[in-house]
Amino acid sequence: MAIYDIDNIDMTKVDSKSVFALDTNVLFWTHYSKASHPSLKILPYQVKKYKDFVGKLLENDLKFFCR
């Protein structure tokens, strides 16, 4: 088992058979439309951080689950 810093993860060093366990908050911030509403002057940091990380997982065909 490894723990990664999602801000600085190097996907080239991640084993392609890795499976990531994500907290459900990651999906909440990735898909909660009111958190990224255009009228907000400042977006919560989670909106970009978690969306970018999930995007990297998908782009690299890495598996993840939430519980």
C-alpha cells in the first residue's frame, strides 16, 4: 500500500495495477455543481484539486473505488 500526495503525484511512477481508495468527499467535490457555480468569486480548493486528481486517474486507466 502506498500513500500519494495528490498535488504532486507522478503518474509515471504509479503501478498500472494500483487501485486507489477515495473518500466519498472526493466525488462530492468533483460532482457538486453548486460548489463550482459561476457566481462564486472564489472556488473552494477541493473543486479543482479533486477534479484534477480523478481526471489523472481516468486518463491513466487507473482504478479507484469509494466506500
